[in-house]
Amino acid sequence: MYIKNEKGITLMALVITAIVLLILAGIGINYGSDTIKKATLEELRTNMLLVEAKAKEYVEEANFKMGISPDDNKKAEVRKEVYEDEAKLQPASGISAPSGIPVNDCYVMTEDTMNLWGLQDIKLDEGESYLIKFDDTNLTVEIYNTKGYDGHYSLTDIDKLEV
């Protein structure tokens, strides 16, 4: 009797190898997509925090210029002077934004604003804007992004997210 000296891989070994590779690929793809989601969220959060830090400077300046117990005319005058003239913001009333953003109470950042504030490295997608809602009384600001992340548009909401 003559015994063949077979070399190569059996069909069973090939199937098992393919299954193991598919499992590893699935794990890698899942991990990769999670990493991309985290990076996207962190980039948005970081950009919003940068905008918030700069906006707080202007809300404090406006509050200082308004003085104690300003009337509505003085408030409107100072808001225009500080937010529109100095900070180069525009009222956001004409901006198309998701329903969760109080557009009529916000200012939109223009390209001039981003350059003035030193935020020219923040890149915006088509139709994306940063909106700022100032609260002169409490010296706070809320930052909104019209693109948002997973249905969340304000910095307060995005800070609560965990991916």
C-alpha cells in the first residue's frame, strides 16, 4: 500500500480560521466605530467649551457696562454694543435650527467672530453653526450647535452624555 503525503490545510481548519477572522473583524469594527463616536463627541464638546469660555468674557463685560438695575433700553443698548459690535455676533433669528434651540434668544457666531475670538481652527460643516444664549443677570451662557450630537444640541446636554 502506498500512503499519500498530503500537504495543505483541511476544509475544517479553513472554516474555523475564517470564523475566527470574522469574529475578530467584528470586534475590531465595533471598537473602531465606538472610538470614532467618542472622538466626534469630544471634538464637539471641546469646541463648545472654547466658545463658552470666550462668550463668558463678553457676558461679564456686558453686565459691567449695564451697571446696577439697568432699564430695558440700557440693556438693549449694551447688548448691541458688546455682543454685536465688539464680539461680532449676529442675532440668530433667521437661522434654521432644530426645534430644541431657542433661536430668537440667541446670537450666531460668524466667521468674523471666530477669527476675532481666535477660534478659526474650528471647522464647521455645511449648515452648521454655533449659537450663544447670554444670560446677563446670572452671568452665564448656553452654547448650542445646530448639528449637535445624537439629538443633543446644547453644551449642557452634551456634557451629560457618555459614549
